[in-house]
Amino acid sequence: MRGPLALALVGVRHATRTRLRAASSAALEWASPEHRRKHASRKWGRFDENLIPLWVADGDALAPLPVREAVAAASKAGIYGYVDPSASLLQAVTAGMGRSWGRPVSTDWVRWHPGLIPALYHCARLAGPKGCVVVPTPVYPPFLNAAKDASQCIELDLGNEGGPLDESLLRETLDKAVATADGEDVVLLWCNPHNPTGRVWRRHEMEAVARECASRNVILASDEVWSGLILDDVPFTPAGLLDTDVRLISITSASKTYNVAGLDVAFAVVEDDVLRRRYFRAGRDQAEPSHAGLEALGAILDADGGGPCVLTPPRGACEAWRRAMVDHLRANRDTAVAFLERECGDLLTVAAPAESTYLLWLDARKLGASPGLFLSQRGVYLTDGAAFGARGFVRLNFCCSRAVLDEGLERIKGACVEARSNL
Ligand SMILES: Cc1ncc(COP(=O)(O)O)c(C=O)c1O
């Protein structure tokens, strides 16, 4: 960063450094910016050290201790060949899924992936180039990329408010997709809870989604990676819990809940035999989860018996960590919302309530056509909404220490003061 802004930020640099030291509260330990940059962090490493990064969905907390110990033990063993998930890990995963679905889940239904983006691509490929993929927008960009790379894509406009599902628009959009596919498959890439608005879809909304898909023979792919981070008192409804004959693919991982996104492990569960065979064949990439990722997932499941399937009765070290994280995130969200409402007025408004995730969706249209760029030039990096299908919006990641959040919010306030003076 150069120019007047860089000079203005020099004054805060020293204070920022001391304020943003590593911190810990209850079960959580927050890495300092130096610690993050030193360890190959995409979130922190891509920028000048004066910039506060509140962008990619990666938290700043150290992973739960049992995870760190499992990864360290695997690393010490010195065996780094190809791996298969162990039978006990597979049992633990399906037991957890079974508990959250309220019925047995077979180990045969599981397909492992090195992350959820490959899983999204597998789902989209089921439609094929002549079929159609329906993507609810605004949405985490790989949903749109997977759909457009594999097939014809139709967007379902959810609005930016994180509000209730418009069922008649859902029906209309699915009808349009079926007509576009003209006999080929249609896939709905659903996101529950939704990134970026944080909407936790209510049971009746999930039932409507499953019902409308089933009646048109549309494949429902439900990405449930955020289900462990519900901040408000809203029950999470996994698609697998519903009493429906929809062709369903459920995909999830521990990456967001336990802050292990770089360990590359995720999985899909597909009950329907025919669909599962097609799903398994939809990518012959042989992309596999990492050894460290499998060990980490094992530690999470062993430690609390539930892992990413958070409907499991809580116990154990990882569950205590997750609960502390949810409390911290709720407090950070409330702080950010109050601050932005107080300091930014109508220049930058909270678009959706973020009842889950650690992402705050903000309407920044008054900051110009590229608000992400505008803010980054003023020392704070948020994800620009354009790739989510929502130009003029930005997404703020609040999975950080309170000190980092406060510094980021101050810079956002400074940007708004400057924007107002230019009006
Ligand atoms: C809804 C959703 N799906 C999938 C992913 C990808 O997750 P991962 O790369 O950890 O597998 C993300 C990441 O932010 C996400 O928000």
C-alpha cells in the first residue's frame, strides 16, 4: 500500500501490532496476525501487513486441541502415502449423520472429497451440458462456477435480506429449469444455512424445497457445511431429516465449524442407489481427502461423538470449543451490527441478520460500484459481492479476535466518513 493512506496507517501500525496480539478466551485461542502470516495463510498473507483482512471464510482461532494433537501425531509417524478413511472413521461419520437424520445411514452411501468445492462440481455435473442447475443467489461463488462450468444455469433470486423463502418463485424457477433441460436432469444446489445471508432455512421451507424438487424429479444437493455455527435460537433442519422421496445428495464437512478448512476433507452422502452410482462417476478426478484431514475429522468425532453433525448430544473437548466459538461469534456479530448501525448510517447497512455462519452481508451500494476495492484502499479487506451475484454488496468475516474486529470496524468507519465528505 502506498500514498496518503499508507502514511495515515503508519500511526496506527504500532498500536495495531500490540493490540492484535494472540489472545485466548475460555476454550478458544486466537492467533496473532504475525502467527497467521508466518504459517502460509491465504487470508492474511496476500496483503500488506497494514491491511485488516475480513474476507475469505477462514477463522483466526487455533483449531481445537484434540485436532492439533491428532495432526501432530500423524505428522510424526512419517507415513505420507495414499490413505483410505478407516472403518472406524466411516462408522463415526455415518453414526453422526444417522443421529441428525433420525434414521440409519449406511457406510456405503458416503463419497469422500478433498473439500466441498469438488463435491459441488460432482453435483453440477449430474445435470450435464444439456441439463440445468438452479442456483439460489446471492451465493458463495463456487456454486455459480460449478453450475456454469458443467451445465446451463438458472438463478433463483433469494433477495439480500436473508428472509423467508418465496415458494412461488421457487416453483416458477424450477419449472423454467425443467423446461430448459428438456428431459435432461435438473439439479438444485441448495445452501443450508445460506452463505452469505446466514439464513437457517426453517423446517417448512426445507420441506417446500424437497417437495417441489421431488414433484419435478429434480435432484436436490444440500450443502450443510455451516450447520455447526448457528448463532440464534433457530433449529437447523438437515435435508436428510425430511420424510421425502426427493433424490438427495447431502454434502458437509467439519471445515467451517472447527476451523480446519486447509486440511481438505469433506464428504457426500447419497442414499439413492442409482443416483449414488452416477454421483460417484461424475468425476474421475480421484481427488482424495488429505491424511491430516482424516485424522482431524477422526479426532473431532472421537472427542464429541458428533463432529459436523451438531444435533448430537454435546460432550467432549471439541464440542466445548464449538460452543465457545458460537458464543464468541454471536458477540462479535452483535458488536459489528451495533457499530455499523451507529457509525455508518445509510452508507453501509447490514442487509441480513446473520443468524448463522460468521459472515455479515452488507449493502454497500452507496460506496460506489466496487465497494470491496474502495474499502481495501482504506485498510480493510472484505469480500466484494459481485462474484456472489450481488454487485454493490460486501461480506464481512467476523471469525476473529475482538481486537481485530474492532480495528477493522474503525477502518470501515473511516472509509464511510471519507465517502460522506465526498458526497
Ligand atoms: C457454503 C459453502 N460451501 C462450501 C465451501 C467450501 O468449503 P471447504 O473448502 O472448506 O470444503 C464453503 C466455504 O466457505 C461454503 O461457504
